[in-house]
Amino acid sequence: MGTDTLRTGAADGADGAAERRREQRGWYFYDWACSVYSTSVLTVFLGPYLTSVAESAADTDGYVHPLGIPVRAGSFFAYSVSLSVIVAVLVMPLVGAAADRSGRKKPLLAAAAYTGVAATTGMFFLDGDRYLLGGLLLVVANAAQSVAMMLYNSYLPQIAPPEERDAVSSRGWAFGYAAGSLVLVVNLVLYTGHDSFGLSESAAVRICLASAGLWWGAFALIPLRRLRDRRTAARETALPGFRQLAATVRDMRRRPLTLAFLLAYLVYNDGIQTVISQASVYGSEELGLGQSTLIVAVLLVQVLAVAGALALGRLARRYGAKRTILGSLVAWTVTLAAGYFLPAGAPAWFFVLAAGIGLVLGGSQALSRSLFSHLVPPGKEAEYFSAYELSDRGMSWLGPLLFGLTYQLTGSYRDAIISLVAFFLIGFVLLARVPVRRAIGDAGNPVPERI
């Protein structure tokens, strides 16, 4: 009898582990699905194309007039991105709280994901002077992607025990960068050879944009089939957006160490996001590199970010996530310092810089996500990850502001790029001061052997 009981328990444990692995593999595929939007749409194609559409609709002074407001055509894309962040700030806390209170994350993830899919696929119709359509689709797609990523991230504490989270989070990032690289190669073949395919340049870009939406929609089916909801006891009604965010922050104030980590992440991640967005400006304006060189550099970053995410995940298993993130911040600082001294007109050295960025990019972001997952109280995953996602999306203006002000005051992009070191140094100090083992315990979670 006792032996049979032990065998049954062992079988249940094996079945549970197999189900967990299956759910984890499904979870990876959402990164595989949606990262193509970030790479092909936001990073490469949409900014220049939407700007050209706005310019074709501009008056003789170079202005478009959405809702009667005069806007420089060259600023329309940036303003649309900013508006999408505001929409996400309003929606994410509300959706996060609703997901936690109902326990039904998957229907909300599906709704957010396929709203983004529809908007991205609809970019195929962005031609001529339809700049307002482009701005609307960008706002919807970008806000929907932010909401979906918040829900996706909130699954991590539920599908991986503490000792597995660094590896699982790193594999998710690696899947995303691999997909981004693969689709970007196909897009660039289509774009650069559009004449041989009988397409205009505009048609090739629109196909690249829409294909990102189709890819996103097709592969999102896998996580939506494999992830499962954990029902929770119904709690109080969700509050409106900003009130819900304020309530979440008040709850976080009872866990000051979680807030301390979030502050550190906000600072160094702002530096990361600014390097990503401004590296091409630095390459073209300061180093005099051509568009083809910059595109190859983007691909190099994507490919090496896969290896970097996996490698830093392994280092975290040996040395702990906090130490590994601190090491990555040192690597970011060294990379920026090296970038300051890059000679102009030397693509090979710019590729070396891109390689350095790629190797630390995925790992530093993946481990930050997994470390934060340990600091979230059980039952509040989506609510807390909405604040985490907002610190990523909603506060990413400080770095570009410092970059722009430094260039305005000095006239040097080299000074502007080196100014970003401040984010990594301050972030290092703030993170080093967070006692993560005590923070995990204060959040009511088990403390891993190595963290």
C-alpha cells in the first residue's frame, strides 16, 4: 500500500513537471510571435515610412494637421509613439488588476494580442497620404502590445518555480530575438530586391509591416492553447486606470524593497532603451555609416542577443541573477566607453560595438524580468507587472532627453552617447543596495538557493 502510494505520488510529480514544461514551451512562443513587431515594425520600417507618408500629406511649410493641430511631418511618428504610451498607461493597470481579480488572464491576453495583430496587419493599407490611418494603427498596435506583454510577463511566476525562472525568462527572450532575426532577414531580402519581385518600394514596405502582424497572429495561437488560467477568489471591482495604478503603488509602498528594485530597473533600463533607439543616429550622424551598414548592425544585435540571453541565464544559475545583472551593467558601461572612441567611417568597429550590445542586451532584460517575478506577492502578478511594464514603456523619455540635451549643449554625438553611462552607473549603485533575499521573503515568496 505504502509503495503504491509512493509510486502514485512520483507519477503525479512527473506528470506535473511534464505539464509545466509544456506550458513553458508555449509561453516561449509568445515572445517568438510578438518580437517581430518590435524588430521589423518599430525598429526598422515604420518610422521612416510613416514619416514619408506624413511628408506627402504636409502643406507647403512641412506641417500636417491632425485634428486641426499643426504638427511637423517629421515629428508625427514620435508623437504617435508618445500617444501610444499614454494609452498604455491608462489601460495596463486596469487590465492587470482585472486579470488578477478574475484569474482569467488568457482571454485578456488574446484580446490584447489580436487587437495588436489587426492593427499591424492593417498597416498594409498605409499608402499615399494616409498618415492619420498610420498614426491610429501605430497607437493601437503599440498600446495593445504593451498590454499583452504585461499579461505575458505575469505568467512567469506561475509557470516556473523560483529555481527555474532565470533560465525560463532567458529562453523566452532568446526565442524573441531569434524570431526577430529570422523575419528581418526575409523582410530585407524583399525590401532590397523589391524590383525583382515586381513591387514598388512602398508595396514592399507595406508587405513587411503586414507580415509582422500575420506572424504575430499565427504564432500567438500556441501560447493561447498551452497556457492555462489559475482561478482566484473574486475580489473588489477594478478601479479606473490612474486610480488603479495609484492603488498598486500604494500596495508596493508596503514592500519598499520591491519598489527599490523597480527604481533601479527604471534607471538602467532607460539607459538600455536609449542606446537601442539612438545607436543608429550615432552611427549615421557621428560615424558617417550608410543605411545598409546600420541594418546589418541591427541584425547582428538580434542574432547575438539570442546567445547573450542564454549565456547570461547560465551565469545566473551559477552566480545568481542579481550579480549577473550587475555584471551586465558593467559590460554596458564598458561598451559605451568603447563606443565613444570609435573612428568615423569604420563599419567593422561599429559591428564590434553592435556585438557588445547584443551580448548583454537580451540577458540583462531577461534576468531583470525573472528577478522581479520573485518580488511580486502571490495573486498580484499582472497588477505588479503592469507597473513593471510602465517603468519600461512609460519612463523611457529620460534617456533620450539627456542624449538630446547633451548634443544640443556640446554639438557632439560622442558626448551624447557617453552621457548615457550615468544611467548604468546609477542603476548599478541602486541595484547593489537592494537586499534581494530579504525582498523576496517580504513579498511572501520562497527564497531560491541562489539569487
